[in-house]
Amino acid sequence: MRKVIFLIIHMQLICFILPAQVSVDHLLCENKTNPPGVDIMQPRFTWQLISDKRDVLQTAYEIRVSDGLSTLNNDKNLLWSTGKTSSDQSVHVPYAGAALQSGKKYYWQVRVWDNLKNLSSWSKPSFWQMGLLNSSDWHAKWIQAGYTEDSIQRPSPYFRKKFNTSKNLKSATAFITSHGLYEVLINGQRVGDAYLTPGWTSYNKRLQYQAYDVTNLLKNGNNAIGAMLGSGWYRGYLAWGDNKNIYGKDLALLFQLTVTYTDGTQESIISDESWKSSTGAIRSSEIYNGELYDAREDKNGWATASYNDQHWTGVVTKDFPKTHLISTYNEPIKKHEVFKPAKIFRTPKGEQVVDFGQNLVGFVQLNVKGKKGDKIVLSHAEVLDKAGNFYIDNLRAAKQQNTYILNGNEEEAYEPHFTFQGFRYVKVEGFPGELKPENLKAIALYSDMKPTGNFSTSHALINQLQHNIQWGQKGNFLDVPTDCPQRDERLGWTGDAQVFARTAAYNMQVNNFFAKWMKDVAADQLPNGSVPFVIPNVLGPSSAGSTGWADAATIIPWNMYMAYGDKKILEDQYPGMKAWVGYMEQQSKNDLWNTGFHFGDWLFYRPDDDNDGRAAITDKYLIAQCFFAHSTQLMINTAQVLGKQEDVTKYTALLQKVKDAFLKEYVTPNGRLVSGSQTAYVLALNFDMLPENLRASSAERLVQNIKDYNTHLTTGFLGTPYLCHVLTRFGYTDVAYKLLMNETYPSWLYPVKMGATTIWERWDGQKPDSSFQTPGMNSFNHYAYGAIGDWMYRAVAGIQEIEPGYKKIKIMPHVGGDLTHVAADLQTYYGTVSSHWKVNDGEIELNVTVPPNTNAIVYVPAKETENIKESGKLLSTVKGAKVTGKQAGYVTVEIGSGKYQFTSK
Ligand code: BGC
């Protein structure tokens, strides 16, 4: 007996001294950390294994779920326990326990077993909270202001409600949405840190609400809620001309607060006829035009219980639908980087301008002291003109102007509420006294996506290009992927989004961002399957069906599936994907789609003086046929993943016909395309439109064309993303590098040399003589050409997925250009994948990180295996690194998780 006790103590001691070699962290529910307001009945769980050992794979997991934190380790009270489940799945494991209830909070944790015989401890608990699952769970009523609105300026309506908590508070959750944008305060404090809520969706079909834990904002006793609304995307000016009131002309609020007391009882405070309304300091607010805030109209303390609201009007309740309310799936817009003025100066025209040093999207925060009635006007611009003056012609009709009128109090602080600007420069008018750097701050706003990618090199201009790509993404991922963030446009252009989606998925976690937007694509898809130019569709049903734009319906779901391994987006989008391909089929005659309007290879190279025909025009129907084939191929891939064999057969037959029709119509017997442009060859090669025997010669033609332009690209929106990929695939990485490194127009580095801090809409937005392209179409923050980022991560650093979501990884760096080192890291659901390479005196060092529960094939640049060492040892002696072959200058090595250092000559 004593021996047994001794043994147990001894064992415990060993366990204590030797911590588990594997642990679990980064728990996600529906790809988010502790999300509130989930309305998926079987939310999926993801976790990361943490281990510094090599070759770690999960062999089993155990998940437990409870509706209370304290009951999580009590087996009897669990809602769901998987027990030990043999599986290597650590990403998107669906909940399969008892039915989840509206508004309820659930806790979960997980532990894992690995192939090295380790059992982790239980992870730290995480939670998620369900949203309001049925429209009948909404007891709140839609309310509108009870006064007659000034229909010209449309000042923001303010609402308030005083209430009493009768017992001791335990927790409180607020569910809020609106027609228009909302900002809510409880007891004078802002609810949450999300901006431009409820975000932008196809409002009449899908309206998001947000859920907030507001326990800490409430007090025992008297409380007050204050809410302000802004016109936003709902009824503000959108698109061109006098286009407004797209979703309706009146703003409305829907608010429901569930308070839980310590005795377990609950109470609801809802928007209803007992609320009051008034106007306040926000005299007008528009996304394009900016905000007018008259602080003399401030209603001090209006969102606190002690405020006297006797002069406020009542509200009107409305019977607006609640059946289309959905919880928020993507990350809300939040504040991010803060910029201090880099320079305050006078332009040649004498205007006072602040340079923030970065073209960004957000707004300026103002701190000022002055007299009552002093009026400060902040105008926003992206660039200065040739003479150094403030330039706003490219904003078209968007005013981008915030005006603040002082109330004369001590120090006044202001930031706008329901608007955002795209700018680097701010013109300041009417500032009382001397403007100092501490008076202004620029704040970047964007969807709160987790940064996932780093890419840096030995080349300063390429690093700046990467910076510009990332800032193009930040500035245009405000709830919806937009073309640009500054002029009277800022719309969810489908083409731009599909072109950039793969790059976006390297830089940031965009799984939920696109999952949400794709649902709007499906919601706004036309009955005949055509896909609108912009989503949400604010341009009407006739603006639809352009090749390369509408294909966002198929391309983005597939790209997201590859990047995140999340089948759900394929399942959700499948009907829409099918409908889009069906539309193209219907439009075709003899499998050739050569009708309708198309934007084509938008903004391709076109010299001003084009007498000898240098413009890189590509036949639009040739492009349409290529994308028809590509989307059909993606249908085959998707049907395969989803196990829809009949569709695999159907689309395989269709694809052959589409390619045959292409050959017949657009390819000469000698393999020349009817359009000799780079884009034509790039698309034909990238989408495998040509038979094997014509591919090499076509690639040569492509290279010849590039040389004919003195080694410059000429591609527009549709050719650009694939250009360098095609060159690499056909053995011309050296040419791809020359294009990447090119500093003269048209090239990626030309704008960088011109001082760009974001990606430009046009290759020559600003010409070498510093004059501008036509103002009607000249954004300096347009991410589409930033699609080269995909090639930089995928080919230059060489990080690619073999199995979706990086369960199996390919690391295949391409050493070249003038680069002496490259370092790229990608945060995947499994953990960090890294590929860092450097070249020194003919020796290549490649440092690779492979996260636990994955494995990789590394393409080590070397002629022979004997030339390779790993962490100083001959590769052949390294356990767990298996040489599988040789291929075009690489030795392929299979490895498991861990850190590896390969050196080769
Ligand atoms: C947008 C583009 C968009 C295009 C359609 C423009 O006004 O800014 O990025 O894709 O229209 O060609």
C-alpha cells in the first residue's frame, strides 16, 4: 500500500515537474474569440496546438461545453462533451450538443492528445453568446423621432430612455440595430467600440444587429440609454448624382436590453413608445460629404439619468419587419492606427494643410479651445497637386468635409460619428489661434480583422509596396470590400474584390469578412443568376453580369475555402455559384458567351498618343470566355468538395465545350490569340484554355510581348493578378521579377517611387511630370493592383496551401530579383507558417516554420540532396525530414511541424 502511495506521489511529482509537452490555445468559435450574438445553431470550434517539438500531430480531442463557467468541469452539468474523440481535426469542429438557446452564453474548453503520447491540460475556457434566434425574441419596437424632420439638413435624431434596475445586477446584454447608423450610450458611456454600426448589408433582405455585454455600464438604480442615428448607407447619398434614400427615407432604432439579476430573474428594456426624441449637435451627417457638428447645440448629459428631457418629443413606433434581422458575422469596424501630423504647412495658395504622412481611411480627431461660434472646417484630400496645393478634383462630388462649431467651453474634443474620409492631407480653416500638432490626430478605421501576414525583403521599395498593399486593404475593408474610400463611390465593386481576395487572405483574417459579404452577393443576385456590379446592389438590376466582376460569386468562395479550409462558405454559396454559371450558359450560343456589356480588362495600359496601336486592348468576349471556363472549373472543384458527383460530371462536360468554343473562336491554328495582349495570354494560360501543345509557345509569346514593351506590364484589373503567376508557372520567374522590380511606368514600383503610401487605381494616377490623370477616375487608394501581393507571398516567399486551410503546406521560395533576403509569416488557424530565405555568397539559407498538426513539403533550392544541411546536419541524417524527389532546381523534402533551417549551395 505504502509503495502504491509512494508511486502515485512520485507520478504526480513527475507530472508537476514535466509540464505537458503540448498545450491548447487560441480558441475560436465561428472564427472569432468569445463572440457575442452567434446565430448559427451548430457553431464551429477551432483551436491551436502549442508545442515546440517537431512532428506534432493531434490524435484525439475532447471538448466540453456548459452554460456556466463554474459548471464546466462538472461532468453532470455539461451540455455537450465529446469524450476522447480520435481525430486530427482542430479547425471548424461543429458543436453537436443540446439545442442552443436564444441570448444564452456558453462556455467551452478543449484538450488534445498528440502523436508523441502527450495529453494537454484543458485549455482556458472560452465562451460565445447566442444572438436572438427568432424574430419573436425581439420584443423591442422600431422607433422613429416624434418631431417633424428638417428634410434638407436631416440632423441626427437623438433618443433617450430612463429606467430603473430593481435588484442586484448580474449581467446585461444589449441587442441593437437601426435603419441608418447608430451610436448608443448608457449612462453617458459609449456602448462598445464598434463604428458605423450596424454595418452595411443588403438592408431590406439582411439587416445585422450587434450584441454587446453592457454589464459594466449599468448601475443599480437609475439608468439611462441614449441613442443617435445617422443617415449612413441607408438613406445618405450613395453612388452618383442625386442618388439617396436607397433603402428608405426615415431613420429608425431597434434596441433591446436584457438585464439578468443575481436572483436569476430577467428584465427587458426595449425601444417602444415610452422613449423620447430630439435633435442635438449633429446637424447633418453623410458618408460622402462629412458631418456638421454644432457644439452649441450639445445637450449636456443627455444620455444620463439625471438629464431633464421635458422639452423632448415622444417617438413614433413602426411596424418594420424583424424577420430579416441577422447577427453580425464579420468583425465590426474599429479604430486602429493613430497618426500625429507629420507636417503642418501653408500651400502656395496660402491654405493651411496638415500632412499625416499616410493615405488612410477614418477621420480626424480635433482638440481645440476657442470662442463660442468659432467654426472649424476640416477638408480631406489624398494628394497635393504639382504646385503643392490641396487637390480635391478626384473626389468628384464627395465633399469629405467635417465642420465643428465650438461651444466655447474649456477644451473641446471632437470626432465625427457617421462618416469617414479617405485622406492623407487635411486643410484646416477657421482654427482659432495657432494650429499645433497636438490639436489633430488622424485615426484609421477598418473592419477589425486580425492581421495574419508579414512580408518583408531586402528591397526598400518592395517593402513599401507591401505596406501600400496592406494600407489599400485597411482603407477599403470597411465592412464591405470597396473599390475606393474617398470619392462619391466607395461601393462593393465585385470585380475589385475578386481580384484582391487572395492577397487579402494573406494579409488579414478575412474569412468572416467575405463570408458575410458573399451572403449579400447571394441576396442581391438577380433571379436569372446574374450578379450585380456592386454589392450591396445600389445601382439597380440592369447593372449586372460583367465578366470578371460577376465571377466574384464563384472565385471568392473558392479562394476563401482554400485559404481557411472552411467548407461552409462553399455550402452557403453553392446555389449562387451555380446560378451564375447557369446565367453564362444561358447567355451563350454554341457554348460561346459573346454578348452583353463587360468592363473588360479595366484600366489596361493605354498611351495618350497611340498612333501605332500600343494600347493593350483585349477582346472583351475573349475575356468572358476565359472567366466562363474558370467559374465552371470552380464549380467542378466545389462539387467535388461537397460530394455532388452529378454536378462534377455536368460541369466537366460543360468546361470542355467552353474551352472548345474558345479555341474555335479565339485561337489561330498556330496558337496565336486574336488579341495579342498580355492579358489575353495570361488568362488563356492561367485558366488552361489552351491544349498542352500550345502552352509553351503561348508563354513565349507572352514574354515576347512583355519585352516589346521594354519589359513592362500592360495588364488591367483582370490580367494583373495572374501575370506573374503565369510567368512563374512556365519558367519565367526572372521576367516576373523584372516586372516586380521595374520602377518606371507602368509598374508596381512606379507609384512607390512617386511617393505613394497606398495602391493607386491607375498605373499612372500621377504622371512623371507630377500632373494627374483625369479627375473623374483617379483614386489613390484602390486595392485592385495590389493583387501582386498574392504572388509575393505565394512565389517570392513561397507559402502556399496544398490542402485547404494549410493543413498541408507547400513552401517553395523563388530566389531571384535583386533580393538577398525575404521573410514571410502567415498566421493560419493551425499557427504560424514561415518562410524566410537569404542568399549569401551563393549559399541559400531557408528557415521554415510549420505549425503543429500540419505538415509540409519544402522545396529547398538545391541541385542535389548532398548539398543540403538542416540545422547544420546533413539532410540525409535528419530524422523526420524525408527527401521525396528533385524538380527544376529544387530538392523536395517532406517535414512535420517545427522549425527547420535548411542551407544549400
Ligand atoms: C470603380 C472600379 C470598378 C469600375 C468598374 C469604377 O468606378 O472605381 O474599381 O471596378 O468602376 O469598372
